[in-house]
Amino acid sequence: MRKLAEVRTADGRFIERKYISILSEPLVMKGSVRYQSPDYVRKEYDGPERQSYEIRGDHLVVELADGRKREISVDDHPALRAFVESYRGTLAGDLETLQRYFELELDGRMENWLLRLTPRGDELADYLSEIVVLGRNDFVYSVETLEASGDRSIMTLEPGSE
Amino acid sequence: MNSQRLAAILWLAALAAASAWVVTQTSIRSDISSFMPRAKTPVQQLLLTELRAGPVTRITLISIGGASRDALAMQSKAIAARLRASGLFVRVANGEPIVDGAEREQLFAYRYLLSPAVDEGHFSAAALRDALQQRLRELASPLPVFDRPSLALDPTAELRTMLTAWRGSAEPRSYRGVWFDDRGERALLLAHTRVAGFDLNAQEQAQRAVREAAEAAGVAPLALGLSGPGVYAVASRDLIRAETRRLGIAATLVVMLIVLVSYRSLRLLLVGAIPLVSAVVAGVLAVDLVFGAVHGIALAFGVTVIGVAIDYPIHLFSRFSGERSTRKSLASIWPTIRLGVITTAMGYLAMTATDFPGMAQLATFAIAGLLAAAACTRWALLGLLPADCTAGQMWPSADWCARRRRPPAQWGWLLALAGLLSVVYVLGRGETPWQDDMAASSPIPASLMARDRHLHARLGVADTNHVLVIEAANAEAALQASESLAVDLQPLVAAGVITSFDHPARYLPSARTQLARRAILPQPDRLAADLVQAQAGLPFKADAFSPFIAAVSAARTLPPLLLENLQDTALGARVRSALLPVGDGWAALVLLAGVARTEALSRWLAEREQPNLRHLDLRRDTRSLMMDFRQHAFGRALWGLLAMVLVLWLGLRSAKRTIAVLAPGLLAVVIDIAALCMTGQLLSLFHLVSLLLVVGISIDYGLFFSRDDAHQRERARTFHGLVVCALSTVAVFGLLATSELPVLRAIGSTVAIGVSLSFVAALVIARPVRSPGTAGRI
């Protein structure tokens, strides 16, 4: 974790697959993520529905394909909290924040580790069962989210920008 | 024991009993409605019911500040949760979703009958496909929608459509799901109490609950802002209580001081207090017996009676010079006092029969109080004093009083000229000197009223100045009429005549509409077939929406949702606030917001020619109600004046002296009105009552000044009494003029100015008249 805390910026491409019970096949989304120490994350989707989610601190700005913007507080969306804290918190090596929201379980070695996050609060647990983050050294290459409903999403990342 | 002593003891015993009764039994009210006229038509009745107990009176606006936005959002949620659980409020809104729990389940079951989106074609293959594509986009987004868990049951997002439609168009800005003011500095909440705004004890309890909830959420007392009609009503009751106590004590002290300085006798001071106490107790008792309760303002008015009731013992004490027995002193002035008090009571008698309960209370209070004070002076005081009771060294001294010479009679012409100029001034101003705004008769200070108009606007609390009332035989017919009116109002919104409107069918469609929607819900087979078509090429599982097909199918046999089914729900409270039983039928209230062009609205209404539709312009209608009433009250006052003239003439049997006694008061009233107009005051009904008080007091002055006292010494004593009377009356009413309550301020300033003028005018005009019949008696 200490190694991770030294990451200043990280850029990556992602592929996200959502397995949803009423869908016969997973939804697949692609895009890019950018992390900047200490608390900035931007997630941008490719394609015609190109939208971006920019988080700084507790503020989220959603920009839709048509340029409309919406400002939201991360607190209002437990699902968002799960994503923000697991990804950003892990990259930032911010144990304190992570432990505020999750029980942590770290496995493996430096070159291939696994971090299991189980939500602490009811609000988060209503929505989320667990998050598994996989990493190699200071790079996070997979975030798997298991929702309480049984729906699941896996985001795999590789370094580099567009 | 002589009869005087016996009378005194009986009086004191009766006074003690009456006081005990008043203290333990009298209920005090302070709602504004006593100071509203009674309604004559059903629509006026509705108007007044709305003003008194309608949903608008149940609103409590809560604002909290003094912390960071995040902290305020948390506090707002905590306060709202606690207030919702308290059971004191039908609705607590702070921006969070308005329905939850069992109510949400009920509404969810009824979504296909209630959602405004359900129409012909809503379940066509094309429309369903659009809906499913939209749902897919939502699934892909990292921001889940709140109804995601019910996707299989509600793929067309009907519940969301309903909730969105119910949210006001003019909602305040929101942060973390909680309402904030424009600057984002204060979180706003809106709570509707279960009880009406005039139920002050219950309102106070609700406000205490808000304060406790705020404290529990960590809000500093000073950071909490509370407003709303119920809050004002409680605040004004507290203010009336505090002011009555403060001014009552101050007035009593001032009067006691004046009596003490004037007569230098502790005994006279104590005995002189008895008529004052008698007056107040009799006033409260009479009002309570006649009206069943005493309004706080009538109680506060009791303070003014102190200023007048003291006159009777003063006239008596001024004659205690040791030369004659107390009995003879009393006998020499009683006929004058008697005529004065009967005349004044007659003036008020005409006011007791008004349609304005509050005004009738004031008049009743005055009559009972003055009669009691006079009777006490006549029958109870002598028994408490030695037969040769003498005042101490009097002030002003007897010599000073004896040396006073009246100003030349020609000054009367100057006064008459001043009176004439005043009439010309008041009539020549071109604008009415009358205040017909209901707020002016309200005991609530204007500063409180103005404080949160802005907040009201921000929270989308409908501007209730313009209301369309649809009367119908039953609730269903009223809802149907409300629906068709809503359709017809759209062009007015488009034309900018109004900005928006709110009506009960927006929340609860009529059974007819619900049945019509039910009728177009597709058969299961048909829906299944269209769904297959809609799903083609989309990644949904083939049987993903069978729960949806079952739900639509179930809705096809649902009985319509009625008002009765909405007990104790947030939605029910909303509907009930605009759909109410009136007389034998029901009325739907359509609230119009942002009425920009009243004439266009009137024209539109005239063209509709719909007899069961009425437009209430609350400001205009209450104004005309007040105007009617003012004319009525003015007529009453004139009748009162006529009665006074008649009584005076019957008592004096001399036209000349009647004029001499009345003229100072009339001049004083005319100049008083001009003086009030010059200081920018508009006259309210309280001024009218005060002016009647001025006439009453000035008649006393006129009677005493025009007494044909035989001796110089006697004249000096009369003069002494008059000076002390005028001093004490002006002092008491001058004190009232400093009150924070607009009503007391109006009464105080009017009477203080009027009495000063009366004294001067009576001094000049009311000269002794020698008339064979009554000389030396009255």
C-alpha cells in the first residue's frame, strides 16, 4: 500500500463488463481512467454515448454526450462511493479512508496482490456485497464489483492513455 | 355596620370571586380570525376558512445555517427523519424523495392508473423499445437510478414519472439531495402540521418538536430559523402576553404615582386601585361570558380601560378637602359621572353588535369595565374611607387651581378653524384614510410577516393570492372538473398570463381518468407480443419482463384509488389540502402561481361562463370584505354617536350645554384624524374604537368643565380633578403608543393625541351653562 501511495498520476484504458440478471449477455463498455494524487479521478466512456465522470474530493461532475453537466455529491450514491473509494482509495494507498467504508483483506505478494473490500455500513451493504481489487506492484489491473442483487461487474485496466 | 361598609365588603367579596373565576376559568385566544369579519356567502366562508385553518396556515418553514454545506445536509436529513417519526406533521419535505415505505408500495401498485404518461400507444412496441433502450443506457451508467431493483416490474419507469410530475416545477436548489437557499448557505425544510394554524397550543408543541429535533441534530439555537403562520400566531400570542403584562404593570405604576403625587395619601392610593381592578375583572368576565373566550387583544385593551377608569375616583378624591363629608362630595359629582359613563357606554353599545367578533369584544370590555369602575366609585369606595377623609397636600395646589383663568372664549373660533382645516385636509388628500388591508387588523407585527416571503417563493409554496374554486356535488366530480380546467389552463401558461398552477387531480386523478387508463392497458398476450418485438436485438433475456406483464395484467382489475384510500399519507395530505368538503358539496382549489396579467385572467374566466367556477383573489376579496365591514362599523359608530347625543340631551335637558359638552370631543376627533394622516398612518378599525374612546373621555371633560359650580373653591376642585384625569390618561395611552404591537400602538397614539386635544378644547369651549333645571346637579 505504501508503494501505491507514491503514485502521482495514473492513466489507463478500461474495459468494463456488467453481468446483469435480466440481460442475456454482459454489457460491455470501454473508456479511459485517469487518477491524480490525491483525490482526482476521471472516468470517460467511449462511443456515441460518450459521457464522463469527474470526481474531485466528494464532488462528482457528470458530463453527458450533449454537453449538459450535472453536479452531484458522492454521498448521495452508495454505488458511486463504492467505485470511488475502492479505485481511488486503493491507488492513493489511503488506508484510513478505505477502512472507514470497508473491511480490508490483503493477499498475495508485491508483484501480484489481491485486496478484498467488504462494506461496513448498512447503506453501502444494501447495494454492495464486495469488491475485489487485483494489482501488480503499483498498478491496479482489475476491479470486480459484486452487487447485493447478484449483479456483477468487472473492470479490467491496462496502462496508457488513448 | 352601616350600609356603606356593607356595600364595600360585598363589592370586595364579589370582586375576589370574579377575579378567582377569571384567573382559573378564562381561556385566552389569540388567533387572527377573531379580527376577521364574518362571512356572508359560502365563498367568503371558504376564503376565511382557508385563511384561518387552510393548509397554508399549517406550513412551518424551517431553515438552518451556521455550518458547512455538508454538515447542514446531514442535519436537514436528521431533522426531517425525527419530525416524520414524531407524528405531529403530515408532511416534512426537505428535498428527499417524498414517498417511501408502505405508501410507495401502494403507489407502485397503482402506477398504471396514476402515471400521467399512460395513454394510447404508451405500450406499443415502438414506445416499449424506446423505454428499454433508455433503461439499457441507465444500466451502463455508473450512476444507478433509484428504481433499478424494480426494473423487471416497471421497465417504463412509471413510478419515476409520477414522482417527477409531483415534484414542484419551482423547487429550490438542492445539494446532497437536500434543499438549500439560493446562496447555498441555509438548508430549507417545509413541514405541514397535522393541526390547523390557529390551534396555538398544538402549534407550540410542533414548534418545540422542531427545536428539539434541530438541537438533537446539532444545530445551534441561533442557527435555526422558524417561520410560517403558526409560528407567527404563537409568537404574536407570546408578544401580546408580554406586552399586556409589561404595559399593564407600567400603566398601573404611572397611575399610582400620579395619584400618590396628587393626593399624598397612601389610603387613597390603595382605595383608588379598586375601581381599576374592578374594571379589568368585569371586562374580562363580561367578554368571557358573552363570547366564551377572551382574545388576547381584548385583554391588552384592558390596559386602556385603566387609563379611563381612574378618572372616576380622581374626580371624587379631588373633592376630599376636609370641608365636607365624603358622602356629600360623592353626591355632588355622581350625577355628572353617571351621565358621562352612561353616554360612553351607549356609544360602545352600537359596536357590540358588529360582525367582527374581535371588535365586539373590545366594545363589550369597554362597557363592562367603565360601568364597573363607575359603580365601584359610587357604591363601594366610601365604605372603605372615614367619613371625613381628607387628601393630603394636593398637587397641583388648590391655590394654583383657583388662580387658573380660562382662555378667552374667542379661542373657540381658532379651534373651530383648526377643525375645519383638518376636515378640508383629510377630504382633500384624495386618498382614503382607511387601511383595508387585513394585515393591518392582524395582531401580528408586520416585521414577522415580511421576514420570509422570499423563502416561501423559493420553496414553491404556492402563492395563494389567486385561487380558482370549483364547486361540485362530490369529490369525484370536483376532481374531474379540476382535470378539465387543467387542460384549459395550459394556454394561459403558454401565453404568460400565469407561470404555473397546481391542482388536486395532479396528485390524484379522478376515478374516471384512472378507469380510462385502465381500459387502455393491453391484454397480456398482446403486451407479450409487443415486448418480443421491442426486445429484438436488445440484450434483455427473453422472459426478463414477465413480472411486468403480470403487473399490467393485475392493474387491469384494480379499483380506482380514491381519497379515502390515502389516509395518513404524504400524497393524501397534498390532495386534501386542495380538495375539501364545502357545505353540501366539495370544492377543488386550483392555485395559480405568478399571475402576471389579472385582466387577461378575468377575461378568460368571463368567457368560460362556468357557474361553478369562482376566482378568489385573496388580496382583493379580503380587501372588499374589510371595506364592507369598515362601512358597516362606521355606520355603527355614527349610530353610537347619535345615541350619545340623545342620552346627553335627555340627561342635560339643555341643547346649549349638550353642544358645549360634545363639541370639544368632535373637534378633537377631527383634528386627531388629520394628525394621524399627517404622520402617514392609515386608519384601521382599532383607530375607530380609539376615537370612540376619545369622544367618551371628552364628554366627561365637557360635563365637568361645563358644571355650574356655585363656589370658586368648588370650581378649583373640579379643575384639579380634570387636570389629574388628563395627566393620567395621556400618560397611560402614551405608554401604549410605545408598544411593539401595531394594535396597541394605534390605540395609544390615537387616544393620547385625542385626549390632549379634548382637554384643551373642553377648557376653551365647555363653559358653565346656566340652565334652570339641572344647574348645580350634573
